[in-house]
Amino acid sequence: MSDWQIVFSDPEPWPLVHVFVPAIVSIYCKNIWILISIIYLFESAEFLFSQLPVSEADYWAEKTPIDSMVSDIIMGLVGFAAVKATNTFGFGQDSSISWLKPGQTSPVWYKKIVPYLHVVLAASSTRFIEILDKAENLPNARIWKFISFGISYIILALLFGHTKWAIFSTLNISLISLASLLTKYTPLYSAGIVLITSAVAMKYSNEKINDSVHSTTEKTTLGNMKLLQF
């Protein structure tokens, strides 16, 4: 089996993770080059750690060089594209459970660390997958990997006030998980489904903006007509 076949047929949730965790970085950092640099640094650190005697080399090592140097980068860029398409840059809107989102009365130091805190917690939600990887006797462990990451990731998005992103993530993670659990190929489903839903979200957003502009123009025109009639 070629390296590309190994990457494409991956049945685990990690390709999904490599879309949605970088997406959190993208929410707070609009610079795509910084995102790519962060991904490269993380993948390099992961490889170096896998070479240490104290590490679980089989667990941390990538299946092929294509996995870390190509596939993971592409997945991260898909996450960036999704954030841009849904226009979820920044802190988002308040919700009933946005308890971790900084408010007007929040200390300055907390406002500064919120982006880092959200990224770290989102990345830490993959810990559930790591634990389940070692649970050899647990039935349907692969199902629980997708569920545990998805639920923790979405709850964090809501806690930090990103309601729109939480809805988008719920739809995509559900579709990707279902497709992957049925047929494997998590990387293909992760990239394909997210890009399709992102395109739909962008089209809807553009139509909404156009309708708003059209409505404003009509009101202005009617106002001018009344002024002329007077």
C-alpha cells in the first residue's frame, strides 16, 4: 500500500482534529502564514518527541512522512478556509453559557490570554482520543473517540461565545464522524464535507449581505422620494 493510500484510508478521528483545532487558532489569528508556521512547529516537535526513549514511539510517530508534512497542513488550511467562510474571526457573540468569554468587566490579563486558553483547551480535548486508544478492551472504542472529541470541542466553542462556530462544527463533525465510521477515509471526508459546507455558508452569508445592502438602498431611495415630494 502506498503512502497516499495509507493517509487517505485513515479511519481514526485525527484528520478531523487537524481541521478543527487549527480552526480555533484561525479564529483568533487571521494570518494564514502564522497558522502554517504553528502547524509545522507542532508537527516537528511531535516527531522529535517520538524519537525520545521515554516516548511511546509507536503512538506518537506518524504513519508516513506525507501524514505530517502534507496531510496535516492541508487539513489545517481547510480549517482556516472554514473560519473565513463562516466569518467567525474574533470573540463572537454572547450566549447563555458563554462563561469563559471575556466581558467588559473582565481583567485585562484575562482578555489577553483567552485566545491561548481556548486553543490549549481545544487541543487538550484530544486527550480523550489518546485515552481511548489505550482502552483495548473497550467495545466500539473508535465511535467513542469521535463522540468524545466532538462533544468537548463544541462545548468549549459555546463556553467561549462562538455559537455560530459551534453550530457549524456540530453539523460537520457529525457528518464526518458518521461517514468515517461507516467507510473509513477520514481525511477525504474531513476535507470534502468541510469545504462543501463552507461554500454553502459563504454563499448564504453573501446573499444575506446583499439583501441587507439592497434593503438599505430601498429605504434611502424611499426617504429621498418623500423628501422631494414634501
